[in-house]
Amino acid sequence: MTQTHQARPRLLATAVLTALMLPGAAFAQTAKERELEARVAQLEQMVQQLVAQQQQTETAVTEVRTAQAAQPAPAPAAATGTGAAAPIQTTTIVPTSGSTFTVGGMIRTDGLVTKTTDGAIGKGTAGRDFYVPGAIPVGGNGPDTYSDAHLKFSRLWFDASTVLGTGDRLGARVELDFFGGALGNSAATNTYGATLRHAYLTYNNWLVGQTWSNFMDTAALIDAVDFVGPTDAVVFVRQPQLRYTSGPWAVSIESPETTVQPFGGGARVIAGNNSAIPDVVARYTHKGDWGHVSVAGMARQLKYEPVAGSNSTDTGFGATVSGLVKLGDSTDIRYQVSGGEGIGRYIGLATVQQDAMVDSAGNLDALGGWAGYVGLRQVFSPQVRGNLYYARSQWDNDTTWTGFGVTRKVHSLHANMIWSPVPRLDFGVEAIWGERTLESGVDGELIRLHTMARYTF
């Protein structure tokens, strides 16, 4: 190998010399001969340097390859030095091809014109944005008419789901809307804060996080233009929970909270310290080609602390039956009936009545009542559908404790039409009549025209 490299510069120099000397062979004895010999010597030196550099490069490559071959093979990532599986906390779960990630949401604009018979609903309150029966004014100074518009019910959500190599299923959802407190004002920016609607994870049949209560049947909700629809009677709660679902059965423990009607009347009180016992809910749902029917029961402990260190408790319980019945390919009926004691927080966004009453000593007593709605949905064409529905709730106040200024009943009648010129784009209009009556017999009415434009993506 060495002799070959040494011979290369001499042969190359000889070839160069020959090429340079041929044109001037006749003048070999002249002074130019010495100049050519000097040039040949210079070229020979340059070639030797190039060959030496090539030898150094080949030697370095050989050394690296030899060192790599001498190294032991790396151990598998999921094994320890003893051959045992590494703790799952130190490994990475690699999603399989069954993983999906979805971003979606909707842009929604609401416009409302409202007339109330006994004064106006307070500006900036929820009752100006959608139908809230507990906000209907009663005993006011006469009728008032006003209009509102907003985009607070626009939403953004993110879903993730993964099927692991073991067959286990993981999922998660985060959803926001913009029904938070005002960050601007209606005179200029109409800016509102983002609020958390849903945030939960699922693992096979388990769910943990914040979402709709298991006491609520979302499949029986009315196709409303109003944000909620039959608010007088619908079970409508989102809260933290732990839920297990197996076939038609779902059982959950959910965050406890107690709302109280103070002695003698007045604004509701949200109890100080929560109960140590979570609300327990069990639901059974039967489905068929004709629709579905669902039955749920709930037991809960109510707790009130009128003064520090003085607690009063009572037991609340309730049941609800709901469902959807198809009357053909284009018509269905949706309904829900609920009743019990201590369920006020679960009905109508906790705006109609409370869970319990208290006497003058602060002793707690669960408030009884019932609520229900029924609606007819008709699809006139692939682009046009309409709904007609009625909702009502009524409560058993003990006026010796609550006084006569609390709500005895609320009810409402709604009719809407929704036009979808293309998929995911909806334009709707809904006419609403609602009434709230106090224990004193004083009442107030609301008449509203609610319009909506919505693009879901």
C-alpha cells in the first residue's frame, strides 16, 4: 500500500514533464530546460502533499469504524439492567394509527328584541342574553321594550382520542365559550372573557373532569334558537365528576353544592362549606329505532353554615324521566319530567328556585318541587325545520319561612323556525312567551323575538 502511494507522485511528475517537454524538444539544451525542471519539482511536491492528506483521511475513517464495531448494542428502551420492565412513568406512550385530534367550534350571533310587562331586565345580566325565567320582572312600573345583540355563545373546542397498542382507549376534551364577564363595554369594544365549559379525560369506560351532569339527558334537549330553550324545567348543570359507564348504565359522583333561600326571603345564598359527601347519580338509558327513554335518580346531602362552626344538613333526592320518540322520519317528540326535594340547583341553571329553605334558627329543610317540558320537532325539508314546546316548574315554598316574595311557578311557550341553506350553517328565529308568579300572586310576563346565525366548523 505504501509503495503504491509513493510511486504515484513520481509517475505523475514524469507525465507532466513529458507533456511540457514535447512541444519544445528541439530546444532541450537551452535555458528553458532548467525552468521546466524547477516547475516539475514544484508539481511533484504538491502531489505528495495531496496524497498525504488522503492517507490521513482514510486512516481516520478506519479508526471510527473500528471503534463503532467494538461498542456493545444499546439496551431496549423499555428494559432495565435487571431485565425488568421500566416504570410506566419513565416511558413514552406512543399513539397508534388510531389517534385522532380535532379542533372545532362555532361562530354564533344572537339578536333579541324583548318586552317585559313589569319593568326591564337589568342590562348586562344573563336574562338579556337568553331566556332566564327567574329574571322576569314582577310588580314593576309597567312595560318596557329593548333590544340586544352579542356573540358570547361562540365556542372553540379541542378533542383528542387514542387507541393504544393494548386496546385501551384514551380521550380528552376542552371547550370554551365567551360568556364570561365583560372586559369592555357595549358602547365600544363589546369584549368578553373566555370561560371553561368542558374539560375532561376518558379512559375506557371512565370519565373524570367537568362536563354535563349525569342527571341531565342531553339527547332529549329541544332544538331551540334560544341558548337553552325550556329553561323553566330543563335539568342543566355542568360540574366536576367521576363517572363510570357500562352499556346502558352510568353511575357518577359529582361536586356537591347547596343553594339556600334565606329566612324571610331575599336573594339566594350559596352555602359556605360544601358537603363532605358528593352528589350520587345513577342513570339507565334504553335505545331503539323508535328513539330512547332514560331514567335517572339522585341522592345528595344538603349543608348550610349560617354562622362559622354551626352546620345544618338535610337529605335531598330526585328523579327524572326523559326521552325522544320518533313519529316518522321527519317528526319527533322530546320530553323531560323531574321531581323531588333538594333539586333546585339542577333545574333551570339554578335561576328559578333553591335547594332548601331555612328557619329563623338556620335549620335547613329541602325544598320540594317538580319540572317538565314537552316539544314537537318537525322537519319540513332538508333545509327547514321547526319546533313548538312548552315548559313549566312549580315549587312548594313554606311561606312562613320564605315569605311571599319567592317564585312559586314559571312557565313558557316557544315556537321557532330554523333554516340551513347549506350544511353547518343555520339561521333561526324563535318567538317566546314566559311568565313568573310569586307566592303572593304577583306575576310578570316576557315576550321576546330571538334570532340566531350560526356556523359550526
